[in-house]
Amino acid sequence: MKKLLGILVIWSIIFCGCKQKESPKPMEPGKPVQPVPETKQPGAKLRFAFIPKTLTIPVFNYARIGAERKAAQLGNVEIIWHGPDTSDPLKQKEILESFIAQRVDGIAISCLNSDLVTPSINKAVSQGIPVVTWDSDAPKSKRIAFYGVNDFESGQIMGEELVKLLNGKGKIAIMTTLGADNLESRLKGVMSVLKKYPEIKILEIFDCRDDILVSKQYIESASKKYLDLDGWISTGGWPVFNENILDPVDTKRIKVVAFDTIPPAPEIMKKGKAHVLIGQKYFGWGAVPTQILYDIVVNKKYPENPIIYSGVDVVTQENVDQYLQKWSRMEKGEIFE
């Protein structure tokens, strides 16, 4: 009964909202539509608050590095990094409200539940605190800009890659998290492709609640339950955030397409445990919002378009070594992505 209810919820999300949410209309270049923040005294330290979804998901560590590097480059910016210890939307909202009360100079947030934090984002903006979203957007809010991947198109890429690996037929399972705009958009993108291939059957969609250990448990149980499984799609990087999570999966036969390319994911791929990985601009999650907030507060300069898509890296067995070279340069701070 619990499984049936979960499937009904997921399918209602997919088919009741199969169209992408309409993007906010672009701002006119140079014409801010938000309240102008207070003018800071020359040389005053700016405090930008970054709120990741959780402190336990490793991709966000690189966003912090990107933000702190950009802050050091700008010279008078302090990055305050604080988020929930677990995937807790109410706690994230509480943290956001605390930063508003502290009158920080700008806020950058990856939203766990966009509907829940939208009123708080609007409150911040109405009080002259600019807000930028990154990774996971709050499209109905008055946030000034969003920086991240086009999640629907990224989901389509995942679907297309798995279709190629399976030659258009097979039985698959999907790992995702419900409630976050970005992951639900990826799921819709995946489904928009898979529905074109009637010989691909989805056996189950798992909601791991953005928890690495829960994803591990689901992979273990699915490996015992579905002996005829041919493929996995994971809309997040949970299966490749730890080297042993995919151990129960016979990846010589079962194809794995997953999000995220941070270590140890490329090495997991080189061992043959994953077949396609979708990489994001992890350092850019921190660097780009920091620059946007700085431009707004210091120069009263707003983005020409509120939606800034970063693009993705599609990493395969053929180009993983090339990607690792690029990653090394990003880790050293030679390039910001």
C-alpha cells in the first residue's frame, strides 16, 4: 500500500505538471525590478549568506570553495555558510529567516522546498536584501537570479543516454527525491524521453529524500527484488558519492546513469560501476552568486536575465580522463566552473 501510494504521488507530479514551469520573464538590462540595497560605506565588509540544501551532501562543499575563492578575489566579502544538517525544509526556512534578521548584505540559497521558502525570499527582497538561488530555484519568488543547470533538459539527456545504453528496451529503476524543484524537473525530463520507448519499463521509482544512506538501502533492496533489472537512473549523485553504494549492482550487465561528477564518481566510473555521469558547475554555484550579489550591492548592477543556465558535462568512459584533468584545474582554482 505504501509503495502504491508513493508511485501515485510520483506519477501525479509527472503527468499533472508534465510541462516545464514557465520561467520568469527576463529583466530589462540594467533596470532592476527589486528594491535597491542600502549603499555601503567604502571599504565596508560585505556579508553574504550561503544556504545549501544540507551540510551532508558533498557537492555543496565545492560551492563553498567557489564562493570563498571569489570572495577573496573581490577583497571585502565575507561568506557565511550555514544550512540544515539533514534534508529539513523547515530548518532551512528557519536559517533563511535568521539571516534576514541579521541584516546580511545578500543571500544565496539552494532551495529544498521552493514553495516553503518563497515568502521568506520575498521578505528579504522587500527589506533590501538581494537573494540569488543556485542549484535549486524558487521560480515563483522575487529572487533576483538563478544560477544552475537546466534541469528538465538535463533529465532528457539522462533518459537519452540510458536509451542508447539499453538499445531502446529493458527494465529500469529510478532514484530521485520529491519536493525539490530541480530534482522533480529532472524526473520530468527523464520521463519525457522514456515515454517514447514502450519497450522500456519502469519497475519502481524510489524517493531517497536526498539521503545517501537511504539511497544505498534502496539499491540493496532493489538488487534483491528485481533480478531482471537492466538499468538505473539517479537524478542526484547519491549512488556515486560513496565507492561501495553500487556494489550490489551487476554493472557489467546493468547500466547506470547518474548525476554528479565530484570525487569519487569519476574513479567509480573508471572501475566500470557507472556508465554516464552528468556533471554540474559546482565551484560556479558559489562563485557566480557571490559575483552577482557583489555587483548588486556595490555597483547597483543587476543581471540582464534572471535565469543563468550553466550547462552540464556529460562524462563517459571515453572522456573521463579528460574530465579528471579539467577537475584538477578547477580544484586548483585555475578555472571557475
